[in-house]
Amino acid sequence: MRRSRRSTLVLSLVLAIVLALPASMLGQAAPTSPSERPRPAQLLPDSLARARKFTLWLYTNQTDSLFAYLDSASQRELKTPKALEETVAQLAVHAGSEEQLLEERWVTRRGLRQYWRKAKFSGVDEPFLVRLVMVAPGNVAGFGLGLASQAPPVDP
């Protein structure tokens, strides 16, 4: 019963976050056909270090720092770093804190490069996934949070 209740809470968290994020942060307008997708721009050599730093800022509620690295469309829609604080609070309440890194990798989804960080969190029984949409020259164009078992599909 406990696991089912936590899974329901996490799913509610994910839905609340997705509904609260601006459409530009979710990559809604990307082409759907693989032949229509442009090749993602080359990321900077330090992109992995940046992705790790951005994730740390998300975990530690350094929303002003994270906001500074959002792409211009996301900044315009959110207007202020305080808009990210609700997401950070929901993550902490429903998933807890990261206890152990299980895997990190780069994927391409909807034609954009994403950093995927799968980890064991204190508040959920199964691995949790943090996804950052990274765009050149090293900015964040969106992010996603949720159970690793419910990860969205990636580009072929």
C-alpha cells in the first residue's frame, strides 16, 4: 500500500510540474517526424559538468543561478527565478533528496539533447529521473522530473 501511495504522489508531482512549466520548456513545438528533425547543435566540451551543476542548483533551490542559464524564451515565460521555486519545493516534498546516482547519460529527444540523471531518492521506492534539455551555447531550454520507469521515448 505504501509503495502505491508514493507512486501516486510522485505521479501527481510530475503532473503538477508539467502543468506548471511553460510550453517552451517542455519542447512542445519540436518536429515529430525523424526526417524533419534538425541535427542538434554541438554542445560545449564542458556540457556534462554544466548539467551536473544545473542539477545541483535545482536540488539546492539556487533558482536565481539556474534562471540565469535558461534560454531566453523560458526566461520570458517564467519572468522571475521565484517561478522555479515551486518546482523545487514539489521535488523535495514528493521525491525527497538524491541518495545515490545510478546513471547519467545523454539522449536526443524531439531533436534536442537532454541530460538524463537517474538516481535513488529518499522519498520514492524506485529510481527517479531528472532530465535537462541542453542547448548551445550551454543553456537549459527545459527540464522534466519523474519516475525512471515512466521516462518518455527518445529519438531513434
